[in-house]
Amino acid sequence: MKFLPKGLTAGNLAIGAGVVLLAPVVIPVIGTITKPLIKSVIKGALITYEGAKVTIAEARESLEDITAEAKAEVGGDTAAKE
């Protein structure tokens, strides 16, 4: 008679127990390794975001300038025709 369900072997139990016992040691080590990496990714994203904000502001300003020039030309043409 088997005491373990199908698919659950002594090897699987040993791996699970090892994971449970090593987790308190491994998780802090992984945290100290990945924290600087995650911080760098966030810094890069912030720098990219700020750069995009500046680029969008410049594009908006250029578009407003072009629109103002076009309105001035249309207004000048209308005044000249009358």
C-alpha cells in the first residue's frame, strides 16, 4: 500500500523540504543582488520619461508656433482680399 499520492515521491518531498529550509537564506541574498538592478532600471525609466516630457513640450511649442503663423497668414490674406 502506498502512503504517498501519485506523483508525490520521496525526491519531491526532499526538494520541497530543501526549498523551505533554504528560502530564509536565499531570499535576502537575491534581494541584495537584484535591488541595485531594479534601482538602475527605475532610474533609466525616470530619465527616459523626463526626456520624453521635454521633447513633447518642444514639439507642442513648435506646433503652436506653426499654428499661430498659419492663422496670421490666413488673417492677412482675408484682410488683403477685402
